Amino acid sequence: MSTRPQAVARSAQLDGLMREASRRGLDIMDGVLRQTRETLKQQIDQTRDLLARDARARVVSALVQSAPEMRARFPETLQRAFERELGDNPVTTTLDAGPVSIKFEQLELMDERDVQMRISAVRGLQQALLDSEHELTELNTLVSALLGFDQVRPERNPFRPEVYVDALQGLISEMQGDSAAQTQCRQVMLPLLGKGLRPVYQELLAYLKMQKVQPVGYAIQRTAFSGAPVGGQAPSQGSSARGALASGPAPMPPSQGGLAQQVYAGQLTVQQLHGLVSGATPDADQLVQEVVKLILASITGDERILPPVRELIAGLKPALLQLARSDLHFFSDKQHPARQLLEELAQHSFAYDRVEAEGFAEFLADMRDTLARLNPAAGASETFERVLVRLRHIWSQAEQRRRVQQQAAVQALQQAEKRNQLARQIAEHIRKQPGTVLVPDLVVDFACGPWAQVMAQAQIEGKVGQPGAPDHVALLEDLFWSVRPDQVRQQPGQLVKIIPQLVQGLRQGLQSIHYPPEQLQQFLDQLFALHQGGLDSGSAARSPKPATPPVAKTWLAPEEARDSGFMDDLGAEEAPDFSATVPAEFPAEFPATEPMGLVAGESDDGQVLPDEAPASVLPALSLDQLQPGSWVELLVSGQWMRLQLAWLSDNANLCLFSSAGGSNHSMTRRMFDRLVVREHLRLVAQGPVVERAFDAVAELAMRNSVYMDIQADPPSA
């Protein structure tokens, strides 16, 4: 799955907006420089210590010397930053990279200066969100429209506060003076930048409204676990910033699936975490206990993990404390055996949605028996590794059975996908042929559906043009000729002669893709009716007008559908009415493979659903956002089933899910979207649990550090 950001639309309006925003960089920098000098001078006047006064005076001197160049370069720096955001290297394209975002693993790569830079940046971001919440929320709706998105994508707004903060950070790092002077300027300038963005956003809004740009809407957000809407209002981007600035250290915000909802620490800071990870903090026993306690509280606060499993994980606390005291690699190495053990306990437990689920009792008993071998007093990584190896051995027996079934399903889907892609190209070529407009719809749809699959299969097997191989193109030409009354009437004997060969060729070709015989017979009966009707009527069977090709669907042969548990997405409402042409009705697409559970296109009461939902209710979860290993729940025959994403095609148009018991369920992207919109499919868990718990602790520490930074050096009004 590609991680490249989605391409955006460039336009004259967007280029004009970037020029306007860059030009306003002069005004921003003028205000920030002026207020920074005033703040620093005020601090000098209030400082009694002579050495401290001299140090701050040197900061002011360095700022005065650097100010002209910083002022001149800021608009140009902003312009480059805006261009970067529209390219392949934005600051971030993820919604969860909010104002308190920091990754635990980043701490090891930082020095003390980097830590303070991050704190200052977060403080500036929070100030910007606090002061310009309303303007930024509205700006996101207009800029997203300008970028060509059909929903608000705040993380792709090139004018979001992170971009301004990043640009100013770069200039401060190049200003004159030592690192201490840069740090002091950064602590003052970034919050002032945040306060100065509101008037800029107001001017950008006025520009967009003058350009008659129409806003797009915020999608209804659904929780990752329940899938239920939590509100259709635009998200309040400044709420977390307001909470962090207006109050003291607060509990961490809820994360996906209830992660870290119970985590709370009053004084843990990023500086302390950095000292722990870097090994610079001596006698860190108390700090180790605090961090381990928070990490475990984050994991055990995850309500997606069943209570008995949470209890087992909580019971590992003594052993983990003993380990962390002697092995600080637990905090820095994501591949540490203890961290892998915690991760795999959580991930394997996601296979079960309730304690009564089939197989959970055995799963829990295996875990209890194995974890009982973990000696809390040992406190060595080797101890955790032995337990992990034993659990993996137990799990691998069931996993091996699943993999065999998955492999067969994946091979079936890959074969079907390759054939379908080639068949679509063949069908497009057939429809473009000039004579096709004179052929009845029924036959054209057959040629562009089943017969295109036959031709695609022959190409895949390398049988095209081989001695003795059927000539599928010639047979198609005969088929088209046979349903053209204007041509048949000239050679009626020829029609009688080719019909047996035609029928035999169709049967042989369709057998190569295991096309159901009863469906073939239905087509042949209707083909015979066309032949008879064309000869008897003396008029063309179809008016010469171009046909609108049906929406391309993915079709699987019956055994492919069986092996992969394919959920057919063909809706009954999409079958055209051929009653005007032939007495019976025949679907334009392939016969539906047996659907599992719900039939797309119909609601539970049989009511037809639209193909496309309004933008305001488009699925918050899309197939290309999922990663192999993600857990979802699917509503099948009124019961929720827990499934794991086992395979996703390169273009994310086909996917395969499997259950802990080994049953397979595959579907197209179209089917996936329908199920999500109708809340019959919901995300349960994706991504690492333990890494997220570590990051949650780092984010809490960042909030505490920002609060303490404000208390020690409050921004001037």
C-alpha cells in the first residue's frame, strides 16, 4: 500500500492564495520581531541577577542583528513550505499528528536542544489553535475544496499552523548567536507566531470568498470500534489546545478504541523521558516505575482487549519493573522481547470479541499457563524471550492451518484480479468497435462480460494464436454477425450452418473459466430467441445508437468465490430490463456467485440503496487505509464476526479477511464501502498497541512540559 500523499489539484486560485499568504509573511514577522524584542527587554528589566541580564541582553543583540534577514526571508521560506506541502514531502499527512504529537522513539534521537525546540513548537501550535480555531476550521473547508477534495482534509491544508511553525523554526536555527540565544528566542517567538496567525487566516478567508470558492463538508466521524456516528459537526481543532493552556497537566486525550483513557500523570515531562531513554538520568528507579506504570495503564485501559487478557497483562507489572530497572533497552528498542510479548498478547486477543467466543477459553488457558512460567524476580530479556517463543509455538499451530486456507484464497483472488483487469481492457476495445452499436445490448453485454473473461483467460494461459487453440475473436465476430438481421437475411443458410459451431465454441470457451452451465443455457435460449425474432421480424433487432457501458464489476468463477469466501457486490437493481428484446430477463453482468450474508444494493427490508452515498456520509474508513493484520468486525446474518485483513491487492480493489477459525471472506472495494456506510463493517484495531501506548505516555509528558514552560515563562499579552 502506497504511503505517498494523495495528489492535489493546482489552480490559478490556489497559486494566488499562496502568493497572498506568503506576502502576509512580512506582516507576521514584523509583529513577531517587535513583540519578541519588547518581551525580552521586559524580562531584562525584571531580572535582578546581573549575569542573567547580560545573557538576555546578548539574546536581544543577536535578534536585532538577525532581524532584517529573517524578515526578508520569511515570505520566501513560507512559499517554499507551501510548495512542499503540495508535493510529495509534506510536514505530515496524518490526522493524529496533533499539537501534542511526539513519538517515544524520537526521544532517543534528540538532544536537549531538540527537546526544547519541540516543546516550543508545540506551544506555538497550541497558541495558534487556541486563537484561530474558528477561522482555521472554516479555512479548512475552503482550502480542501480548492485542492480538489470532496471532504475536508485539514491535514492537507498547506496553510495550517504546523507549516508556519516549521518555517519559523528553520529561520531561528540559522540566526546569529549561540544555541542558548536561539532557544530563548524560540520560546518567545513561536507562541507569538501562533497568536499572529488569526488575522492572516481572516484575510485568506476573505480572498477565497471573493473568489467564490464553495466549501466542502466535514464527514461524519465514526468511532473506530462501534462505527456509530459521534457527531456531524466540524471538529473543534482548538479544544485540546485550550485545555492544555487554560489548565494544568491533564489526562491524555482518548485514543483509538479507548487507548490510554485512564492514563494520568501530574509531573512527568519530556525532559525526564529524554533523560531516561538517553541514560543521562542517574538513579532513575522512581522514574522507571512511573513510566512502566503508565505504559501498562495505557494498554490495560484499552477496552478492545477483553478483561481477562487485560488482567494477565496487568499481572506482568512486577516482572516488567524488574526488567526495566536493569535493561533500559526496554524503552528504546521496539523489538525488545518484553515489548513483543505485550504486543502479541494484545494482537492475538483481538481475534475474540467476547469471552464466550469460540476458542477464547483455550486461548486464555494457553496464555495463563505460559505466563505463569515468567519469574518476576528474573527481570532479564531472555526470560521474556523464552515465554514469547513458547507462545508463538502454540499460536503457530493454529496459524499454519489459517495460512494454508489463506494461501488458496489469495491465489484465487490474484488469478481473478489479473483476469478481470485484462477483461476490462478487452471489453473496452469491443465497445469501441464501430459495428458494435448495431448489435443487441444483450449480446454486447455478454461479449464484454463472460466472453471478455474467456479471452482474458486465454491470454493469461498463452493460448492465443497457438496451433489448435480456439479463435475467440473469430467466434465473437460470428456471434455479432448472427444477431444482425440486416446481414443474416442476405445469407440465411449461413446462419443455420454456423449456429452449431457457434454454440459449441461458446460452450468450450466458457468452460475454460468454469462459467455455470445453467447460466450459459439461459443465454443460449435468449440468443436463439434473438435469431428467430430477427429472421421473422424483417427489421433490425436494435436501433443504431451507442450503448452506455455498465459499471465494471469484479467477477469470480464459482470455485474462486468458494475458495476466497467472496461476497458478491452485484445489486439486483443494476440488472437492465431486456423484456423489450426477449421474453425472459437476463442479467447484463455475470451470474452472482453465492453471496455471504448481506446482499449489497438492498437494505434489510429489501429496499434498494443508492450506489453512491452523499459526501456527508461517505465511509470514514476506506479500504486503502487498512494494513494487513488490521482487525474488523463484519455483520453476517445478524451476528458480528471478528476478522483480520489477510491480503489486499496492489490497487486496493480486492481484499481478503479471515477469522481465527480459518474462514475466509473476500470482497471488492465497492462492497467494502457499502458495508461501512451501512455500519455493517467496522474497524476494531489497526497498528501496534504497545508502540501507541509508549507514544501516549510521550504525548502526556509533552502536555506537562508545555504547561510548565508556560508557567515559567508566560507569553506577554
